[in-house]
Amino acid sequence: MMYWLSVLIFLPLSGALLIVLAWHNNVVMARRAALLFSAAELLIALGLWWFANPGSDGYMYIVRASWIPSMGIQFLLGMDGLSLLLVLLTALLIPIAILVSWHSIKLHWPVFAALLLATEAGIMGVFLALDLILFYVFWELMLVPMYFLIGIWGHERRLYAAYKFFLFTLTGSLLMLVSILGLYFIHGEQTGTYTFDYFALLHTDLPDNTGMWLMLGFFAAFAVKIPVFPVHSWLPDAHTEAPTAGSIILAGLLLKTGAYGLLRFCLPLFPEDSLEFAPFAMALGVVGILYGAFLALVQEDLKRLIAYSSISHLGFVVLGIYAWNQESLHGAMILILAHGITTSAMFAIVGMLEERSHTRLLSRMGGLLLPMPRLGTMLLLFTLSAMGMPGLANFVGEFLVLAGVYQISASFAIAGAMGIVAGAIYLLWMYQRAMLGEVNESPAWRDLDLRELSVLAILTILVLWLGLYPAPFLDYLQNPTDTIIELNTVVITGTEDASH
Amino acid sequence: MIPLSHSLIIAALLFTLGLLIIMLRRELLFILMGLEVMFNGAALTAIAAGQYWTNADGQVLTIFLTVVTAAELAIALILVWLVFERLNTTRADNLKLLKDNIDRGPP
Amino acid sequence: MNQLLWLIPGAPILSALIIVLLGGFLRYRHIAVLASCAAAAAFLTVLLAWLNGAANAQPLQQTVYTWVAVGDWRPTVGLMLDRISLVMVSVVSGVGLLIHLYSIAFMAKDNDYRRYYFFLNLFLGGMLLLVLADNLLLLYLGWELVGLCSFALIGFWYRDPVRASAGRKAFITTRIGDLSLALGIFLLFSQFNTLSLPVLFDAISEQWQPNSQLAAITAFMIFAGAVGKSAQIPLQVWLPDAMAGPSPVSALIHAATMVTAGVYLIARMHPLFELTPLVQWTVAAIGAVTILYGASSALAQNDLKRVLAYSTISQIGYMFLALGCGAYAFALFHLVTHAFFKSLLFLTAGAIIQANNHEHDIHRLGSHGGHSLLMHGCFLVGAASLAGIPVITAGFYSKEAILTTVWPASTGQLLWVIAALGTLVTSIYIFRTYFLLFQNSQKAVSISPVNRMMVWPLFILALLSITAGFVEFPAGWPGPQLWSTWLENEFGTATHPPLATVYVLQLIASLLPLLGAGIAFLLVRREKTGYRLPLSDFLRDGWKFDATYKIVLVGGYFRLAHFFKLIESLLIDAMLHKMTRGYKVFATYCRTGFEYGVLNRGLNGLLSGLRFGHAQLSTAQNGLLNRYALMICAGAVFLLGYWLW
Amino acid sequence: MYEIIFYLTAAVTVLAAGSILIVRNPIHAALYLVIALLALALLFFLLGAPLLAALQVMIYAGAIMVLFLFLIMVMNLRPTQEQLPFLSAGWKVPAFLALILWLELLVLFFGLLPEPADETITVIEPKVVGESLFGPYLLVVEAAAILLLAALIAVLYLSRKKRL
């Protein structure tokens, strides 16, 4: 049963290799093979889900193999509820990205498919790796194909965007690498066993200031990926210039790796320092929420607008993570999923619009509901989800986050809630400008075809499911949340003990 | 009885003659022949030494030497043929493509 | 019966689902009938509840499923039908059914019927969910759902940018209120760790002292949410614009049901409000101000539907006034009668407007002349009920009940005077409209006969607008007081002043509508000669609220956004560019200074040296095979000699 | 007697090899080479290595010489016009070097080798050689086979008209 985790990682890799080797100039077969591989991946993920027990303690699946024993590096994969849901999300979004790119990618389909699959492998690895070096390897592995996806298939300023993306994320991850090594040596000196094992490193006693610095190293990497307010500048460019599939992966998955990193590594490895840091992080989250919402209002480019809305939404995630209680953590995790689905769908829709009209500018749209009622309805649904309409996915997350944050700090909660109103403003304004009013120009608008409709229908079902009946998902999150909350209480009781 | 040293002297003579051929003759075929002579000088050494110590290893070595010579010669001859075909000469002096030319400068 | 509760909101929602999924295969008639059947199913279920004695028994409850599960907190999709919700459910499903029937004929010519019925059904479901919810989270879901449907239906004719903007405005304005409601919910949750209403009420009354600050803040936040939804000052600006939607929508959403959700919410949360007199007084004060605001603004309107919209604002002000004075039962009473007569007015207006090529201006509608007798009669009944013509109209009874209970409240006299003044103005504006509309109606017979399907709902509503009041006679009258006694368990009894005072007050309040009708008659005669009210521009623009908001809030907001954009481009992007440029300058310096000056020169020297050596040595590389062999030989000689020596 | 034959054969060998150095005609040179190789085969036999003597005849005098002759024939080489070594200016240095080399070898052999203990010639049977070949040297035999195969492929490749 356990080796399926490795299959999750190596299946897409081998798929990528196979496509490049076997069908490097056969577009039709490459497409089909890519879809097949990603579908197989999805099936495996669903199977893991089916056999997983939400109530079980700790990790449901673990794979442990020796890799470079001389340095204490293992091939250590593990899946708990959080990883499971994110793996599911990944396995779901990759076929969708492939389907969305079906006709819109004109150049080098086989290479494109291979890069997509390689990215999938990297992301899967990030969500599963529990050895810090392994994690770092996957963290970089997903970066490289992404760089090419943006740099080759992007729009006009793709090279600039790709560079920016690469430089920002690489800087962050190098800081993380330094922190990983620091942690490794400190742990090694204390216990005599040099290892990158996550479970071993969990209970490392860190000297006073060192812990904070190491935590900040991790935080830097994750903050860039999320992205948190001052280091968000790569995101709008990367989103705007990336091809549709790239945007979907960026917004739907890559940003989530940052949040996942915070939950999996930053908080558990450095509970005291994270707790100390929490107010700053929450403030950054709030600033991100409002700042993203403001900037989204005045964007002309639809993709850029959604990119800024992502900054705003991910602000909620950061806020929820650092509020560090039952509701907010659940909320942040659900919001990660919800945002992944919603934003992917919105990017897919923008991609479809762009395929038809070759523009993403709001000023050149208008009245599109008339020629494309299905597309308009779908966009409305996902717009509503993005602005936190109850009954749709994002609401559950945002509500839980704010309910949790309120118990920590009312003012942060109020500011965050204002972000929801701001979200309604810019999203409705966007929807009105794109879809309502008179038809502005008329390229040959055609409504969604079956492929596009089925892609969006899948996402619609998920959005409704997550919004109306999130309980099954929340069940899987109970254990990870409890683990993280325990850390918090340990810290608090620990300090109390110290003061007595 | 023939002392080992005599055999070795003969071998050395053969080797030296082969070397002289290589150094003095300009025709590729002659050079190859010189090479053969040198090989045979070496083979004689091996056999003489093997007999001296009553050991089969000398002969085994010679057999391998023969194999190597055969392989070498086959390739060398085809190369000579190619050279003749391309450049219409078998004069070693005319084959100076590897000569360094300072005026051309470094590549 | 408990198990059937889900059918009340479930039937319209399911029907909406069928329409959106399979609507492409259905024709207009099928969709319309399906939607109406769903509304009828909901209404019949409510009737069944009445017949089963829901009116007197314990509240009915049904838990459909667990919605969210976080630790011990498991809010459910749970429904609760007590007397308050029973009132609301009956009104919503009843009026909803009538308006669905009316829409069958009204929307027959529109191509977008599928979207219309989808949202109408969804709205009905959402509204019923709102009033049936047994926890605040589900209530919030319904609350937002009706806001969404309101948005979609206001902007139903989306190709007109003005209408589309009106929808957006409505949504965002109410969203500001919703924000406050959500914060109130968060506060309750952080205090009690539950959102279930019955549990919450017990907890509130047990744990919170009267006048406690926390209670006041919570109550105020919830009140602010109600203000947004119910279009009270200062969040009333969206409602007049909401008239851009089809008339049945205005009747259902923006008169009878959704806008009264705020009233329902406060009535529902009354244990909380009773703890904080200050907030209660605020509710009453806001209500009173809104009465005057709505009535005076309605006075100067020329658009038929806008008159009714401002009238709605004003009438909901009465309900808030009643809520603020603790007369929750009477607020609900007025809510019911208002639902009847205001839907009647809206539906009549819709029929008139549709018959006259979508002409909204009352002056021009009047000069057209041709309105059928039926329209005339229905509008007259509605207007009389709205004005509160004594004894014969339902509006009189509900308004009288409110006015009587306002007097003994704190600063009650002042509030009473304002409310009475409101009554007068209400009478003036509605009869002004009536006279302007129907002054020439004797000239012509009906030009476009009204569809049979549209007539029946009008009849029923007209009948209810007259008779609904008889369930509760004013204090001191010999008639039955079924309403207040029935709701006694929920709210307690409302106080009223001594009977002598009551009679005086009632007399004055009864005369005011008649007086108003007279004034309106004179006003209309003068208006025809070109007379305009003083301040009419100010009043017509709704006290300039819109313009002010547009400049201050909307303008400010956009300016702020642009400012942030500037910051983004100036600070962050520019900083990046500066860094890049600095890096480039440094690189250039390195190239010219270091690379050329130091490295290259040194390298060049080295290079020429090497070149020289090369020239000397390369004579050995002559490419002559024999020479190479010679050199090998020389090497061998050297080595052998070395070993030997 | 035995010794006489041996030295005579040795003289023939050396003379034949020396003749290669000075003849003009390639065919003649090839003939001299055959003579040298055959004489060498006799030397092998005299030294007690009959197998190798046979192999020498078969491989060198048989196969390799055919190759040489074949090539000379195909290239249609005339008697060479080159200045013969003894008439050219550059012969002294090589000859001198070769002489020194020969002397050095001479010194080496006489100075370092002990006197042979056994005077009789011991014949090493082909069987012994074969056992040694397919015993301890089996792997080398395999390697030699591969080398031959590689040479074969290389030659085939080089002799193709259109190479990749």
C-alpha cells in the first residue's frame, strides 16, 4: 500500500520522459498520453483517499528508504490529511490544466506536456516529502519546469516575468536551504545523529536567537511563494505572462506549497519563534488582503486582476495560519483548497476568453453574457465563490479563518472582513465590465464547447461540494490541526512553567 | 645451445631496423612494414623469454600480439587506402594537416 | 411534519437546480409551471404545517445534515419553525407563489426567462432558508443568497449598463451591512462557541448582564447588518436603484420579503436587543428618521416605481420603529400587511408600466389615460392600505398598533410625532401618485387587456390588503387581538399608554391619512399648472445621499486604489528596477574598469608571451610522420639512457 | 648444427628486414618482409614454439602479406621516386640513434641476464599453450575477440562510401 506514495511522484516523471522520448513530434499522442498519465495519477490519489481513514492518528501512509545515508538523507514520504487533500488538488488540477491547453498551446505540445508532468511530480514531492533535503529537492524541481512553462509559452513579456519569478523564488528557497542546514547541524551537534528526518528534527532545542533566524529563513521561502505582501511583486507578472495552464498551476498549486510549507515546517519546527512572530505575520496577512483587494480594483488586465485577488485571498490563509487555533487553521486549510479550485477555474475562463478574442483587457470586453451565457454563468459562479458567497467553497474557509482570528484579535478580524467587502467590490466591478452592458467588439464569440464545459463543470461540482458539505474534508484536517494546536499549547504551558 | 641473449640481440636488431624504416622511409606502406618488423622483434623477445623460462605465457603473449597486430593493420591499411583515395598520395610528408600554423592563430 | 421541513426551502432550490441544469430542454411554459409548482409546494408545506398545529405546538425542528465540522463545533443545516418563522414563512411562500403566478404572464415575452426563473426560485429558497435557519451560519447563508439573487435580478436586463450597475450597487451596499452582521456573528461565536439560535439565546440571557458593553456591540453589529438589508439610513441608497429589475422582482424582493429580512433578524435576535436599551433606541431613531426620509423623498418622485421604492424604505422605517420600541409582534404585523399592499402596488404598477411600453413617468402615464378599471381599483386599494385609511384597510390596523406602542417608549412622544407626520406625508405622496395616474382614466377604456394570469394574484392581494388587518384590532377596540396574543409567548406583551391617551392618539392618527388625501388632491391640481414642491430636487435625489456617497466614498475608494497602484509601481516595481539598474551600472564599471583595465591587459601580456613560445615550439609540430617517429625514438633513447645510468 | 641453422636463419631475418630499408619497389619490399617473417617463423620453431611458428606462417606470411600486396596492387604503386635513405642528407641522425639504441639493448642484455641454467631446448607443446589460453587467459581471449570484432566493424565502417 505504502509504495503508492512513490508512484505518485515517479509516475508523472516517467510519463514526462516517455512523452519526450516516444512522441516528441506527435502532438496527438502526446496530448493523450499526458492526459492519461495525469488521469492515472488522479486515480491513484483518489484510491489513497478512499482507503485513508480520516480518524487515524498522524500519518496515514509513510514511505521510508535510505538515500544518502552518509549524510543522513532519506527518501522519506508521508501523507496525513493535509497532504492528502493537497495531493488530491494537485492530481485534479493537472489534468484540468492539460485539458485547458488542448488547443490553445500551439508550439511543442509534447515538451509542454512533459514539463507539466514534471511540475506535477515536483509538487507532489513537495506535498509528500518529510525529509528536509528531499523537500528542498522537490521544491526546486517544481521551479525549473515552471520557469520554462512561463518562459516559452508565455505572452509578450514572458522572459521578464520568468526571470522575476525565478529570481524571487530562488532567493527565498536559498534562504530556506541555509536554514535547513543550520537546523541540521544544530540538531546533529546536540544529539550526535546528523539527519534531515522531519520527525527527528521536530524536537530540536534551539538556542535563543538562532531559532528565530532559522524560522525566518523558512518563512522567507514560503512567504515568497504564497506570496506575502512585500514580496508579492513577481506574482502579477508571472500570472499575467504565463500560459493558461501555467497560471492554473501557479495559482492553484504553487502558491499552496508556500502555505503548506508554513503549516508543515515553519510552525511545527519552530513553535516558540513562530508564536512570537505570529502578530507580524498576521499583520502582513491583513496588509496583503487589503492591498491585493485595492490593487485588483484598478487593473485593466483580467489575469492581473485575478493575480492580485490571489494575493488578497492568500492573505487570509496567512492570517488563519498564524491565528493558530482550531477554527482558523481549519479555515486556512479549506481556503487553500477553495482558492485553488476557484482561481484555477477563473484563470481557465480567462484563458478561454483569450483564446476567442486574443485579449485580456477588460476595456475591450463587455456584454459577453449575451453571446456566451454558459461562460458568463460559470464566471459568475466562480466570481461569487471568490468573493465569499456562502454555500460556495471560499466562504467556508474565510468564515472559519475570521471566526478563529476574531478570538485572537478583533481588529485583525475586522480588517480581514473588510477585505471581503473589498473583494465584492472589485470582483463585481470586474464581472460587470466583462460580462454585462452592451457587446463592445464582436470577434466570433462562441460559447463553451463540451471540453471546456466539462472542465468547468468538474470545478463547479467541487466548489459546491466544498461550500455545501465541507464536513468530509474538514474531518481529514482534524488531525493535522490538532497536531499544530498542540504545539501552541505546549509553548504556552512551557512558558508558564518557566515563569513559575 | 642458443643463449637467451642471442635471441634478444636478434630481436633488438629487428626492432631497430623496423624503427629505422619508420624514421627514414616516407612511403606509408613502408612505414607499416617497418611497424610489422618492430612487432615481430617484440614477438621474438616474448617467445625467447618464454622458452627460457619454459613457460607458455610467452607464446600466449605472442598470440595476443598477433591479434592486436592484425586489428591494427586492418585499420591502418584501410586508412591508408582512404588517404590515397582522398589526397591521392601515400607520401607521409604530404600528410601535414596536423601541422600547427602560427599565422592562423589559435582557433 | 418535522421530516417535511426541508421541503419548504428545498422545493424551490431543487426546482432552480433543475432549471439551470435541464432548462435548455424545456420551453417557457414548462419552466414557468415548474417554478410555480415549486413555490406552490413550499406554500402547501407551510399550510400543512399550519394544519398540523405548528401555530400552537413546540417549534418544529429538522437537521438535514452536518455542514461544517471543526473540532466540537458542528454547525448543521438545521431548520427550525417556531411562530416567528411561521409568520415569515407563510408570507414569503404565499406572496412568492402569487408573484410566481403573476410572472408567468409578465415574463412571457422575455427571452431570458430561464435565468429569471432560476434566480426567482433560488431567491425563494434562500429567503425561506434564512427564516427557517436554526443557526446563524445558515441564516447568513440565506442572507447572502437572497442578496445574490437580488443582485442578479436587479441587473436582469444587464445590457443596460445603468441596470447592471444598480445590481452591483445593491450587492455591495448590502455587503457592507453583511460585514457588520458577520462580525457580530464572530463575536457571538468567540463568546459562546456556538451559533445555534436556541442555545445562543439561553447563553445570552444567562451570561450577559443587561446593558453590558459586549451585548451592546454585538447588538449594534447585527443591527447594522439589518440596516443594510432593509435599506435604512444610511445604507438605503441601493433600494431606489433596485427598481431597475422587473416589477415582480421589485414586488417580491424589494418590497415584500428580502428587505424585511432585517426586521426578521432583529425580531429573531430580540433577547439580545432587549439587553441593550441604547441600541434599541438607536433602532427606533433610525427607523423614525428613515420614515421621514423615505416619505419626503417619495413625495418628489416622478418615476412610479421609485415612489414605491421610497415608500418601502419609509414603511420599513415603521417596522424598525416598532422593533426599537419593543413591539416586535407589531413590527411583524406591519411586515405582513406591508407585504400584501406593497406587492399589490408593485404588481399593479408593473402591469401598468408594461401596458404602456415601459413608461415609468407618472405624469406621462397619467396623460396617456388608458388604464383599465381593474388597475384603477387595485391601485386604489393598495394606496388606501398604504396610507392607512381608517377601519377599512389592513394598513391602518398595523400602523395604528405601532403608533400606539411607540408613545410610552423613551422619547416616545417625539418618535410618535415623527411617525404621525410620516403617516401624513405617506398619504400625500401615494394619493398624489394615484391622482396623477388616474386623473384621465374615465376618458378611455382599457387599451391593452390584462392577462388573466396576472389578475388573480392581484385580486388575492387586494383582498388581503383589506382583510389582513382584522386579526388585530387596536388597543381599546372591541375587536379580537389574535395576533398579539398568539405571539405573546415569543415576545411578551407590548405596553400601551392609558386608554384615554390611546383614543386621542388614534383619532389624530386616523384623521391624518384623510387629510393627506385631501392635500394630495390640491397638490395635484396645482402641479398640473406647473407648481413644484419646495426642495423638490433635493428630495427627488433622496436627500443627495447618492451624490455624496459617490463623491466621498466611491471616489475616495477609487482614489485610494489608484494611490496603492502608484505605490506599487513607484515603490516596489521601481525599486526593483533601480536595483536592476544599479546592478547594471556596477556590471558596466566592472567591464570597463576592471575587466578591460586590469584583467585584459594582464591577459594580453600573458597571451603574447604564450604566442611567442608557441611560435618557437610549433616548429616541432611540422606534421611530418618521420620526425614524430624520430622524436619518439629520441625519447626512448633518453629514457633508456636514464635508467641505465 | 642446431646453432648454425639458428644463426643463419637469424642472419636471413635481419638481412631481409634491412633490405626493406633500402629497396625502392614496394613489391620487393613486401617480398623481403615475407622472407623476414618466414625466417622468423623458423626461429620460433628453433626456439621450441611450434605452434607459434605455424601461426606466424599462416597469419603474417599468409594473411597480412596478402593485405599488403592487395593494397599495393589496388593503389597501383610504382617503384618509389623518393631519395633513398643512404643517399639523402637526413640519414645520419636516424642511423646514429638506431645504433645507440641497439647498443643500449646489447648492454642491457649482457649486463642483466644470468646465464641460462638449462642448456637443452624445451619444446612447449601447443596443448600447453591452449590450456593456458583457455584457462587463466580466458578473459583476455574474449577481450581479443571483441577487439577483432571492433576492428572488423571499424574497417567496414571506414570502407563505406557514404558514412554517417
